[in-house]
Amino acid sequence: MTPGTPRPERRGEPLSREIIVRAAVRLLDDAGESGLTFRTLAERLATGPGAIYWHISGKGELLGAASEAVIAGAISAGSAGARPPEAVRTLALGVFDAIDAHPWLGTQLAVNPLRPPMLRFFESIGRQVRALGVAPSAEFTAASALLNYILGVAGQNAANARAVSPTTKRAEFLATTSAAWAELDPDEYPFTRSAADRLRDHDDRAEFLAGLDLVLAGITARLAPPP
Amino acid sequence: MTPGTPRPERRGEPLSREIIVRAAVRLLDDAGESGLTFRTLAERLATGPGAIYWHISGKGELLGAASEAVIAGAISAGSAGARPPEAVRTLALGVFDAIDAHPWLGTQLAVNPLRPPMLRFFESIGRQVRALGVAPSAEFTAASALLNYILGVAGQNAANARAVSPTTKRAEFLATTSAAWAELDPDEYPFTRSAADRLRDHDDRAEFLAGLDLVLAGITARLAPPP
DNA sequence: ACCTGAACACCGTTCAAGT
DNA sequence: ACCTGAACACCGTTCAAGT
């Protein structure tokens, strides 16, 4: 299945920050956060660990650069011209889908947000909040609430991805969790227990959007003027 | 300022899981996540690193147990008898204040939620959602949205705490961030730039509650029947 | 049963030496 | 200027040996 030695990440070209970051993203995708080490990365780049330090200051910058490389593409993808409620959904889905494709990104965003690309994301959210007609005094609160909700989901998805082996399918994971919840004491956990059934055919993406719509509805109801 | 060798964590008593976890919480509070090592912890407990493994299976369990110890007290504290909208605020503030007192907890919750104590938290949130009159088909979505928002804030707070030295005061941090945002290009970042001013006298706790109220308002507006 | 601490297999990072 | 890879100072974890 997994080849012992993946294809080399460069052929002849000199090392560069860009090549290192691209290789780091691939390594993270293949092996998860714990799989990204300077030694393994150097091996894939056919060099020694010290070479990486000429281009990147350390592990923190490496992880940050990998996150930024992935998120930058995801955010700029779908921001073209859409209007308030739908534009927020498109923006948020961009982040959601990027995390779905790169689970390690969820941890990074949840725990280390507002680096430059996420600042652009926050900016985009903020503009949409303005377009909804939210008063200046409340727009920061509204944009923050949206961002916090999105980052919360990011962390959850990352946690779920980390809790199971990378090959486990979504449905299998949900079935396991659902079964575990179904065995909770009904006197102590009436709510969670009754949620077990609904969990079995749970659609993460749809659920994410439904929650986002609740936050949007709250913003509209409390902060946006009636039309 | 900081004493070189803090007081020993036990005097005479035998080691136990409880004593180890208590010492781990104190070490995390004193030195942050990167300060918790088996060697340092063993030193504080006046023993060798191997001794800890007799009681705790590894670092993951140690971090999990420390989180549970702190969060368990915070959650059970204020759940007595309050009614829907206010009870959710009390529950959420319990988590918020626990993270404020123990910043490392924010990372743990954002990235590793729904361990037993957080499951109780989710259960409590869920019951309040029911008490609001949300239909069974929507109650999981509503409770999840509240939890995701709370966990998102948890991650943000942890990130902010980690971004600055432990002694930096809140106001100082906000002033720095505000100054940085004020220097953003007004054409590229009109929203974030205008938020810079408001950030200077920003009250985290009040802002957290305001965002929570937006999610609650969305739940009420969209999912709770009119009275 | 519980503890000890040396030893093992890793890390991230540095740096003299090379090209 | 850029790369190499051995070496350093750590980790988490294991385990033979003690009590």
C-alpha cells in the first residue's frame, strides 16, 4: 500500500523555501503532525536537516508556512462578488473544505489563528457583516462570533481526525461514536444519548452550514436593521 | 522573582495518580505546555520519571487528566437550577474563566474536546437547548453550534496567551495588537483597520458573552417556537 | 506492589567544515 | 551563498534492578 520511500520531492533544483514548504505539506498529509520531523523532511528532500535551517527559521515557521500555503488558496478561491449571507457561507466552506482535505490544518487554525491569511479571512467576513447592515459598534462582535464558530469546528474536525486511524471512513467513525453514546446512562445523559441516533447519518458539512446559519440568523435578528 | 526550586509537591505520602495530576496542573500553570516534562514533573515529586508511569500511561493521559481535573470543577460549579438563556451563559462562563486561569486548557479543549467532562458539558448545554423549546430534529445542531463557538473562543484565548510572555498584561497585549492593526493598509484591510480602535478597550469576557448571545439569538429566532 | 534511575530511540537545533 | 551531517541538549518511554 504505502510505498516505503515516496518519490523524491526535488530533482536537481536547488532547495528553496517554496520547495521545502510544499514538501512539508505533503509530509503532513501523508504522516500527520507527528510525522513532520526535520530528519524525515530532509530525507525526502535528499539533504541533511541543517540545510532546511538556511531557508526556514525553525519548526514553528515551518508549520505556519505550511498552513498559510494551504489556507491562502482555499480562501481566495471563492470570494468573487457574492453577496452577504451567501458570501459568508462560501468563505466558511473554503476553510471547512481545506481542513477536510488537510486535517492537521484544523489544529493549526484552532490553536494559532490570525496569521496573515486568516487576517484576510477575518477581513472578508467583516466586510460581509457590514454588508448585512450591522452597526459599526457591533460589527467586531459579529465578525468575531462567526470566526470563533468556524475555528471551533476546525478544532473539532481535527480532533475527530486525530482520534481515528487515517484510513477510517467517516461513516465508520460516526457509527462508533453513535454506539458509544447510545450506551450512556439515560438518567445522566438523556440529551447526548438521544442524539446518538441522529449522529449515525450525520453530514459534517451540512451540519457546519446549519450552525453557521444559526450564527448568521442571530446577527440578523439582533444587529441588522429590518429591511 | 521566580524561585529556582518551587516547594516540593509531596512530603512523605506515597505517589498517586491524584498527586501526580495535581502537580502536573501546577507545573502547567507555572511553565506552560512546553514546561510539562516527565523529568521536571518527577523532580518536583522527588522521584524518577519512571515512577510516574506506574500511575499514568503516558503524556497524553497526563495532559488529559490535568484538563479533566480543572474543567470538572469549573463546570459543576454553577449549574444549579438556572433557566435556559441564563443557564447557558453560566455554563459557558465556567469554561471561559477556567481557561482564563489556565491558558493551556484552551489548547486542550479546542484540540481535544469531548473527553468525559466535556461530554457532561455538552449534555448540560443540550438540556438547556431543549428547555428553550427547540425541536428534537434541530437540538443537536443548536447544541453543537453553542459548543463550537465556545471551543473556538477557547482556542483563540490560548493562542493569545501563548503569543505573549506570561507576564504581559491584557491591556498591553490589546494595545500591541491594536497598534499593529492600525498600520494595516486601509485599502486592503478597511474592516480590520477600523476595528483597531475598538480593540484597545476590549473586554474579552463581555465580548465572549455578546457572541454567545448572538448564537442564542439565532437559535431562538430560527428554532424556538414563538411563546 | 511500587519505586528508582540508567539507557534507548528519538527529537529540534547548531555549527564547523565543505563546495 | 548554500549545503552537509555529525554533535548537542533535550525529549518520552522502557526496563532491569531494587525495596
